Amino acid sequence: MNILIANIGSTSFKFQLFDSASLQELARGRLERIGSETAPVQFHVVGKEEVEQSVALPDFGSAILHSIQLLTDPDIGVIHHLSEIAAVGFKPVHALHITGCRLFTDDILDVMEEAVPLAPAHNPPYIAAVRLYRELLPGLPLYGLFEPTFHQTMPDYATMYGIPYDWIERYGLRRYGFHGASHQHIAERTPVFLGCPSESLKIVSCHLGGSSSICAIDGGKSIDTSMGLTPQSGLMQSTRTGDLDPFAVMDMLDREQMTTDEMRTVLCKQSGLKGLSGIDSGDMRDILDAQKEGNERAALAVDAYVYDIKKYIGAYAAAMNGLDVIVFTGGIGERSVEIRARVCEGLTFLGIILDPARNKRKESEMIISSDEAKTIAAVIIANEERIIVREVVNVIEKMT
């Protein structure tokens, strides 16, 4: 039995095909810069050479169709027909009060629809993806591991906002957290990589990419995370604001005479790194290039992004009463030598000392701190898909 995992990011689409019995990966693909006419595509079947392409991907629907073409291509693919796929797993972002790995039903899609105003950049493409897969693979079970699941271990006080408690009870206004599968992978993989028990580790997991969040992991459990009620909060994002004073929003609504939908568009698509830098991109690679060319606003955006990350690392070291490891993961965390170096700079009081030579290596998993450092800094490749496929298999086994 093969299980396909579809991972829809804010600007990317990743997919992996697994053998469910062994949980071994058969193929993987990554499609980036969705919405672009020159979207880079990487596709790799185990035992074959990696394929790289550049194609037009105007939306997530086109990205999904292209991924299916890759999987079934007679020359570079891994399966002959879509009937060889037994289930599809997703990591949907938000549906109030719904956590865990769930079979997609119309009721769950309805709850996700209700949460679209809270996650306008994420829920619509996931809902559309589920419906598209329903059309392409009718009758095939579709499962979703909801992103807040890993953060259910957060203590109640860490989930509270200073609002009327009636709002919390009636509307579920609290901090949920996201990127759960990514942070869970870091919680599980880091102790294996370092060869020490998870119970003894205090980890700050830095998932840095088009969408970024920080998680405090103590003894393998999430105790706090930077995103709250929505993926809009926490760190500055590629095109989203991150934390913002709510009265600033109301003031701009009054001054600009905007509707709430117009404001959502500004906060989700025209803000963050893109808005602050002033260049027509929220991609960190483009912003770093602009910084090197002397663009002062691009440099300011990078400074603000790094500063946000460093503040959370310090805060979470305090929350855990210590820090053993910081882990960089996600597209920026794994690939940007400069961002990792700048985040680690000035954190010697936490025992973090970067080794510049190690930081420049291009290994999938590596320690980038010096031997003298009391706190380890490491890079671990994100693997949300393995977490998702395991949970999908567990649900299927319980139902049979």
C-alpha cells in the first residue's frame, strides 16, 4: 500500500510517496514559488537521478496536477496509475477545536471554511486541494493531521490571551500554534541525532521559511510556540506581519477606510518581509540579494526578522529554565548560512558559539556550533511528511 503525503505551504508544495508497511520513502518532490511563471521543481525517485525543472505554476491546483504527472511519468515516475495510491495525507492548518489526524468529511471541511478568516493564506488552498484530490481520486480516503496537534501539551497559561474569558469559552480565542508536524519531527529527531534521551533535552526549534515559527520543546513536548490563534502571529513572515498591536489595525481601518477583507489582504499578502523591504518579493533569497546590492530597506527587513528570532530564543530559554540545543529547520533555516550566523551572533550568554566553517557546510544534518559551545546549534532537515504518514497509518490500522 502506498500513501501520498501532500504538504501545502504558504508558497510551496511538497509531496512524498511512502510504502505504508515499512514507512520507507519511494519518491519526493518540491515545487516552490507557487504563483510564479518560473517555479523551480525538484523531483526524486529513490534509486534514480534527481530531476530539476522550471515551470509555470500559477496556483496550487496546477502544482498538484504537475506532481501527479511526475509520479506517473513513464520515464521518471514511480507508479503506473493513481490506483496504486491507497490514501492521501495532509497537514491542514486550522479548524477551531479540531486536532489530531482526522478523516476528511464534509463536516470537517465546513469547520475549515469557517476558519478561513483566521487563516486566509492557508485554509483556502488546503480546502481546494482536498476537493481536487476528491475529484482526481474519487473514493480514496483523505486524512489530515492538523497543525496545532503537537502543541496540545502547552500549559493552559501559555495559551491564554488577556481577553474576556467569555470569548475563550464561546469562540475558542486562544493560542493554538502551528507547524506542529515540523516541530514534532525536530523533537523526535534531535535526540536521535545527538545520541541522548529526549527527556533530558531543552530544545528551541526554529522553523524558518516562507512561514516561520519558533517552538520551545522540553522533554520532547511543546511548552510554547510563537504562533497563536492564527498563523498571522509570532515572527515576521514572508508576506505576513507577525505580531502586531491590534489597535494599529483598528487605526488603519479608520484612516484608510478599509474593509476587514481588504485589511486581511494587506496583512497576509503585502506585509512581512515583502512589505518592509519594499521589493516585490517576500522570498528571503531575493531580499538577501537586494541587501547585498545596497538596498537599505531590504537590510532593515533582514535585521528585523533576525531580531524577532533572537528574542524568542531568549524567551524560550527562560521559559524552560535552560537551553541545550537550538535547531534550524525549514527552507531558510536549512539553506541560509547568513541567517543562521546572524541569529547565533550575540547569544554567547546562552552558551551558543557558532563555528563559521561548520555553518558553511552543505550537509542534511549537522552541528554548526563550536566544540567549546555549551549549547549546541544544529541543522536538521524538515520532515513533516514522515510524521504525517505515520499518523495516517495509525488511524487506518485502528479502523481495520
